[in-house]
Amino acid sequence: MPGQYYLGDRGTGRLSLLGETYPDLPEEALAGKRAAHIRARDGLEMDAFLTLPKGHAGGPLPLILMPHGGPQGRDDVDFDTWTEFLANRRYAVLQVNFRGSDGQGRAFAMAGLRRWGLEMQDDLTDAVEWAVEQGVADPARVCIVGGSYGGYAALMGLVKTPSLYRCGVSFAGVADLQDLIAYESRYAGGQQAVERQIGRYWGDRAQLRATSPALQADRIQAPVLLVHGTDDRVVPVSQSEDMAKALRRAGKRVRYIEQDGGDHSLSRNSHRLEFFMALEAFLEENLKPGKAPGNASGSEAATSR
């Protein structure tokens, strides 16, 4: 259920409710998450969480694969606005703690270092295949949606396994790894931290270029929705700007929404509403039953000012 805030009195041992994050959202309307375990192709065990529409009676559903940000973050069973929104729209949502995620030990977290677009991406592919094998997902209607690192994974999924996804959505996502390293290197300690996580700007440049979606846009077949705020201090808006330009040059179908004053967390309610409305329309357009996979040429641009 949504979060609540309490004030504790140690003297009396009482807790008093101060407020709720979504007080008007009825608990009976929520789908909730169920835990699962997925084995990657190399045998690695991964925690996952599946959200199904309320009242779903069984059978394959259009699936949203939603990789988390970080990538050192992790997903859990807690209330999630994104998953509940999507489940309410009758999509199955799968979240997986791929290698590099927190919460499963040091070795698991370390396994993600400098593996962006490589085994970390394969873990997500394996998660989709698991959902299909379980009868949860319709293999012809899968979309990958994420923010920050999850946005990168969405774009890289479209590059690496173009036939797996019907569409992809990146909010505030990374598109060019070398450019991100250069950006982070402007800050004290930033270069060491980002090169440890992603790779060396020069020493690993061949790998970085091969795993940068903006440099591999010609491999993408599915339609793409990009959303980014101009005041993002974590991932600069230039990452999505460059991705949109690369997709247009390659003749791909892309919609780009630039949110004036937007940050990395959709902190303004107007930006959050804009994003969810665009996401809902994009998924409805591309995951309709019987619709052919989107590989049409051409582009669509939208800018929010």
C-alpha cells in the first residue's frame, strides 16, 4: 500500500498518523506485487517482482519490462506508482534485480561493474523469456520501459534484441556512455567513480561505443518514446537530445518530449502527469492486439516548454 508517515512518542509508546502519500487511492484498487525468482542463462539467481492487473483470470498479457535505475538500486514489494498505473491499464509488469543491483550481496553488485549493455542486459532478456515461458507474457506484445539507468537499458534492449520488444520508453535515460563519463568527470571524484562503474573513457572506448544506444540507433526497429527534463542534474538532457537526433537520422520512429524545468525524478506533478499521459498513449498505440511490430521509418517530435 502507499506510504504513511507516523510520529512516535517514546514516552507513551504511541504512534500518531501524520499523513499519507496517496490518501485518496483505495487499497482495494491496488494490484500489488508477487515475488519470483529467475535464473539467468549463466545460472545466476535473480529476484524479480511481477504485477498483474487486478482480477486477471489468467492467460498471456501485454508485458512491460521495467528495469530499475541506479543501476545500484533495487526493486522490492513496496508500493510503486509506475507499476500500479500500468497494471490499472491492464498490462503485466515485470521488474528484475539484474546483476549489479543492491540487496543481494557484494559479489552480485560487483558483477555489474563495467557490464552495461552486456550481461546486465542479457539478464533482462532472460527475464522476458521467463515471463513468456510462464504463460504471463504475450511474446508479440512486450515493451521495455525505464528511467535513468532503466532508460538506458530500455534503449539498449531495443539495440541488442530488436525483435524482442514492440516498443521502448526512456525517461531521463543514458544514451552515450563516453559522453556521460565526460560529464561526470567534471565533478570531484566523478571520473574515478564513473569509470569504475561503466568503463574507462579511452581504454574501453570500443566497448563503450558498442554499448551506447545513440551510436547504434540504426539497429533499433521499434518505436521509441523519450522524455527528459531540462534541469536534470544526474543525466544531462543532452543524452536524450542526442538519442532523438540519432534516431531521426536513422529514419526511425521517435517521439521526444523535453520538459522545461524538469528534474531527474518527475518532482513536479505537472511533469509526472505529462509523462504518464504520454506513456499511456504510446503503449496503447503500440501494444494493441494484432498490431505489427513498429519498424516504420519516419519520426515524430514533441517538445514541452
